[in-house]
Amino acid sequence: MPRSRATPDTAAAIDLGSNSFHMIVARIQDGQVAVIDRIRDAIRLASGIDADNNIDAATQEQALECLRKFGQRLADFPPGSVRAVGTNTLRNANNSYTFLARAEEALGHPIDIISGVEEARLIYRGVAHSLAVTGQRRLVMDIGGGSTELIIGDDRGPVYMESMEMGCVTVSRNFFPDGGITPKRIDRARIFALTELEPHVSGFLKVGWDQAIGASGTIRSVSKVLGAAGWSGDTITLDGLKKLIEKLGSFDSVDKIKLDGLADERAPVFIGGAIVLLATFEALDIKEMEVSDRALREGLLHDLIGRLQDQDVRDSSIAHLAQRYHADAGQAQRVKQTALDALQQVTLEWGLDYQEAEQWLGWAAELHEIGLDIAHNRHHHHAAYIIEHSDLAGFSQQEQRFLAAIVRSQRRKPPLKLYKELPKRISKPVKRLSVILRLAVILHRGRSDTPLPAFTLKLSNKTSLELCLDDTWLQQHPLTQADLEQEKCFLANAGFELRLCQEAQS
């Protein structure tokens, strides 16, 4: 069996936020994490969205220059030791994937886009690692440039999460577009924030919490300003926030905001973030909030380390989804084992990283029949849709597309259009892993517990495969033999040649 790659002793996490880019580098030793480097750059992606909902050229160039600097720091980091994610702006911009292709080249490592719910989970994980085990429930809030995350969790992890489309950049830009500050504009922004919060208030109040914690640059800046003015002590209070908003209303424009404790680079988007924070205090009846210096990037780092040390939350997500849609565990295991047996035989020739390919192919096998819970007809389509559009903890949007594409490809005509729409770096692995899954599904069409006879899968070149099976077994399974003959035509359409070789069992 090909060997898995060793766990690196240094890892990095990068948060491509809507208001700034952050990178932390940490040393991993004896299960402990020690941050050895932090780099931040105020790249306001959300401010660079044009009228067509694209990231404009100037903002892209600023972002790429920052990523090149990050890339220089990470030049010697091996694959798998860096996790970079994009958040709200990259989730929503029309040209995100075009930009990402250039961004990955500049950074030298893959960049994933994560959902709002996944962002919330990672934020909670980052904050929780800095807190003592208390047995209490915590409400964690993070105000980003384009979205705000609210999470209730305990010592075991999140129990209730929401992500809302409002952030310090978007609220500042939408309600103070020319920089002018008026009482009417402040009130409109506050009402907007309250309206965004309203559908979620009852859910959060029902779950409840013992402690409120803020975790973002905006919230840390508010805390510093309140402390410098003497309006709050070590925590943020509702009374202090009201005094802050009153003070902000005394300035004629955003560019005239000068407050002790407020960094100049934070000032242009400070008013929007402060209003979101005040509205949240009012909506959820928060009396005071502690402030954490941990956030998404720390959660991302701990999540990455979990993956490196075989504590991958994605495994639990797959198991939960399979259970939720009543997948036949026995059949999934049969298909999985055969698929992995085949993978071992072609990994080197296809240039696959065995550790990574084994994980993705295994997950695809576990989920390949979940669509049957909806309907037998086109069940592979249903399964792919579920995988791509569910909130799966630990997965990025690209990862869900990757997994969905493999499952979608398990039977009938390979989806050639889908392959073309995938990013180049994942299109080829998807096609190759799909071939393996297809063959494993066919070999287990009888759903029998009787083990398959030994088989061999050989590659004469990158697109030509030879499958050798016991002749007696094939004669006893004529439907499987017919399916394999049909599979030759299906795979030919996808650019693969399949030859069948029948061997007498010794």
C-alpha cells in the first residue's frame, strides 16, 4: 500500500475576509499549538464589489499582491500544511472562481470558499480553544466585513449557529455611501440590522447562554474605544455602546471620525460594525460581552491540525448524512472496500496522493446511495444535490462540489459538462476517482455479502484500463458482465478505454 504523508511540524491558516486578510503560522509539537507568526493586511474585498457584483480589477490586484507576500512566507510548506479560506465576499461575488485561480497561483496553495455556517463553526472553535472548560453555554459573535456570525455552544462545540448578510464594510458602504453621517442614516442602519436579526432572535433566546463573547477586529476595536473613553471596563456594555453611537453621530462624516483606541485603518468601516453590535445587544437583550482575541483563523488552524492528526470532523459529517438518508451501510462498505482495493492498484500510475484519494473515494462510497431515500430514478442526481447543498461541517464549497461530482458520476453516462465546469485542479482527480467508484458499484450490483474474488486493475496508459476477473465468477453473474460490457461504451465517452480480462481461478 502507498505510504501516507507524514504530519508536518508547522502549519498555517489564512482567512481571506471581506475586510482584511489574516495569516497565522504555528508550530505543532506533542499535540500543542504555538503561534510563531502573524501577518495581516487590510484588503477590503467587500469595498471592491462593483455594480455587476464582481470584485473590481484594482481590488483584485491588491489582494494578489498580499497573497504573493503570504506565499513567500509559505514557500517551503508541503501540501496539506496550509489551509486558506474565503468568506462572505468570495461566497457572493460573481467572479470569485476566476479570481481564485489567480489567487491560488499567487499563494502557492489551494484556497477554499466556506459557507456562513461553516465560518460560524470555525469561529466558535477558535474562540473555544482559548477558554477554560466551564460546563456553561456561550454566545459567540463575530462581525466580519460582509457577514455577522452568531453561535451558541458549550465545551463540546457549537449547538446553534446562524450567519447573517451584514458586516462592518457592507453596512458602512450601504448606509453611509458618501461618508456623510446623519441621525437618520444611523437609525436606518440600526433598523436594517434589527430586521436581519429578527428571524433568528427566538431561536437564540430559546437555546439560551450563560456568557457572551465577541471575536472580531470590529468588536476588539469597540472594546478599546469604550475603554479609552471610560464608558466600559473590561467588557462591552449596552450603555457603553449607546454612548459610542451617540459620539459617532456627532461627526459630520466617516473620514472625520477620530477616537482614542481606534486605528486609522479601521475608522472607515467602524460605524457600520458598531451599529451591528448595538442592534445585536438590543435584539438579544445582551447586557455585557467579553472580548476574545481568537477568531476564524485560529479555528481554521485547529481544524487543519485535526485533519493532520486523524481527527477530521468531515468523517462525522459523512456518517451523519449517510444515517440521515438511510443509506444501506452494508452495501456502502462493500463498494468502499472494492473501490479502495482498486485505488491501491492505480494510485501511482495516475499520480494520486493515496491518503487524500482514499479519503474522498471512501466518502463517496459511503454516500453514493443516499439519493435512494428520495427516489430510485436518477438517485445519483439526488445524492449529488444533497451533498453539494447541505451544510456539512468541515467541508468547503469546493470540497462539496468535488464529492458531489464523484457521486453524480457513479452510473450511466459520465457528466462531461460537469467535468468542464469544475476547477482544473480537481477535474482530473474527479474523473479518475469516478471511474473507480463506477466499477466498484457495478461489481456489487448483486448486493451480496459473499466476498468478490481477487481482481486486478491495470493501467497501460493514463486513459486505458484493464480489469481482470475470475472467469467462473463472471459466468455466474451475467448481469454484472453485461453491465461491464456497457461500461466500456460509457467510459469511452469520457475518454477512457476499458478492457475486460477473464482469468481462470487457480
